Amino acid sequence: MRKFTKFPKIWQDCLAEIRADGCTYRVALYLLNKACWGRQVTLSTAAMRKRGVSRNGKRSALQQLRRAGLIAVAERPRKSPIVTVRFMD
């Protein structure tokens, strides 16, 4: 089990620039942690709920991260979105 998550400088700069809120940082950390195994991450509401992020908070965070260019999101009707994480190095 990994004890640390790499948080790339470009992510820090982009999140500061867009003035991201706490939910966005929680989602960002989750995505970066999971993306070390593969750049695509299925982002379930249940996993976010365990981290204190509501369904609406997840949706808002994904919009902010997408607008910042840090992720791409493949929406799926009635299923969790698949997020492709960019700029990990």
C-alpha cells in the first residue's frame, strides 16, 4: 500500500489559478492516487462519499478539473464516469 501521492506542480498551479475548493482538491488527490496504476479511473459516487464529497461536489469538481485541462471525462448514462488523468509527470 502506498503512503504518499505525487501531486504534480502543474496540478498545484492550475488548482490555485482556478481557486479550487476543498471538494475539487479531494477529487484531484483521489484521481492522482488511483492514476498511478493506469491513467483511466472510474470515479464512483460511493468512493467520493467515503472522502466527504457529495454527488454534486463530484460533478462540480469534475467540471473544474476538466476546464483546467487536467482531465478528460467520458460520461456514461447511469454509470460512474471514466476519467482520464493528464499531466502526471
